[in-house]
Amino acid sequence: MSLLVVGSVALDTIDTPLGHAEDALGGSAVYVAVAGSYFASPVRMVGVVGGDFPAEGIEFLRGRSIDLEGLEIIRDGKTFRWGGRYHTDLNVRDTLYTQLNVFENFDPKIPPSYRHSEYVCLGNIDPVLQQKVLQQVEAPKLVVCDTMNFWIERKYKELLRTLRLTHVLIVNDEEARAIARESNLIKAARDILNMGPRAVVVKKGEHGALLVTKTIVFYTPAYPLQEVYDPTGAGDAFAGGFVGYLAKTDARSDENLKRAVVYGSVLASFCVEEFSIGGLKALTEGQVTKRVNEFRDLSHFDGS
Ligand code: AMP
């Protein structure tokens, strides 16, 4: 099934305790689309870049069979740039700068050839723009939405409107609590279910992910990696693996949502093993399947 991805396309400069990357390919749409491209077909991307966006970036995305008709290139503008520095505790990150550049006036236009996309993943852009995207897509089977504190604080009412059009919300624990205005995570997720989505996925970084629907609470740990090079984009790679798997299997039962959470966790684990999208460049089906099986073993035990 087809997957439409909308979000930021960026050049990231990243410092972690294990290294440095300069003007590396990044942005939420890139991570989601690349991770999703291992499962969904076709993957269609909507975003905006400047004339300075490297040709190798375009080539790489095309090489992953990502349709770039919806990638607007503003020749006399500059690409969105983000700089971040991670502490020894990789859960702590300082944003060094955010240069919105052409992303400041991002106005997502969905090409006619994208309008029948069956699966849609909305990156953490302004909720007004998320609604605008959905107005341009005809009856998608599944809408997955991400957001961030910036929008929760500034555009809460608009975000609630987007949530009414969303099937699955993917957020981190802090964002889930802020949306529901409830400190208990399970209660917060259940409150969000009353706002529109039929499923909420709460990402907890190295502590795994929680899936809550009206009928189930499912938890998966994160893959136990000994070395994390760059956590940037892990959440987006998770979202790409999650929605990509759902698009591939075209089933939205609770059981399939659980499997999708595991596939999301697997893609996130590959993502953080290298800088930028390096860890997602050339995965094989065998590598992905091996890690999915390792996930099964992680929390399987003989209860007798
Ligand atoms: P994550 O690690 O999941 O928070 O995602 C990091 C990615 O988000 C980086 O590749 C950044 O380029 C991108 N990013 C950072 N700040 C923003 C923002 N304000 N809006 C959209 N994308 C952003």
C-alpha cells in the first residue's frame, strides 16, 4: 500500500559523545520516509528544501524508491537547518540552533498523484498544516500523526482538531502527558483515545514504547544496544517502521498494531547505530527479521 509522508527535510549538525556530523541529511520526513521505504510501496514525500540541498541527498532518497514529486525546491532559498548536542546521558539533548529558512513558510501541496495515498504519516508540523494535508487527501485508510511540545503549548485547540482526524497518535511520554494534561501515562493515553485516535503509541526512548487502544495495553522494550552513536531521528524512524509495516500488511487490528510497534522499534534501533540516516541506508530483510525475532525473545518467558 502507498504511504504519504509530510514533514521537515533538514540538514543537521550533530554532536554526540561518539562523534560529530555536519550538514547531514535529516528532518522528520526523511527519517519516516526512509524507514517506511523498507515496507510500504510507493512512499511519497512532501516537504521543502532550498537550492543548497545536496544532489546526493536527492539521489539517496530516489535510490530508496521514494517519490519526490511533492518535494518543493526553492532555488533561491536555504534548507532548514538544525543543530543539536547530546550529553553523556543521551536522553538529554540541547538544541543549539534552529534555522527554519524555507521551512518557515512551508505550505504543503499534495500533488494529484499523491491524493489517493492509503496511509498517511504527518510529521510534527503546525497542526493547521496537518489539517490542510488531510483536506487534500481522499479517504486515507490510516492517518498517523506526530506532534511536539511547541505545538501543544501554542496551538492546543488546533491540535485537538487534528487529533479528531487522526487514527494513531505517536508521541513521547512528556508530550502525551501535556496533551492529556494528566501525569499518569496510562490515564493520559486513554484520555487521548477520547480525543479521536483509536490508538496511541507512547515512545519512551531507551525504555521502549507503549501501545494503548480501547482494548489493549501493550509494551515493548527498546532493543538493548551497547553503543548508541546518534539518537537523532529515532522517534521518526520508529514512526516510519510502524506505519510502513501497517501499509505493507494493510491490517489495522490490535494484533497487527502490536507487530507494527515491534517493527518501529527495530527501525529505531538501526537508526541510532550510526550518524544521521547512516544506519537506515541499506538494511536487508534478513537483518530486520533477525532483530524482530530477538525482540520476541527479549520478553518471552515460561510462565509455568
Ligand atoms: P527527533 O530526534 O525524533 O526529535 O528528530 C530530529 C529531527 O527533527 C532532526 O533531523 C531535525 O532536523 C528535525 N527537527 C528539529 N527541530 C524541528 C522542528 N522545529 N520542526 C521540524 N523538524 C525539526
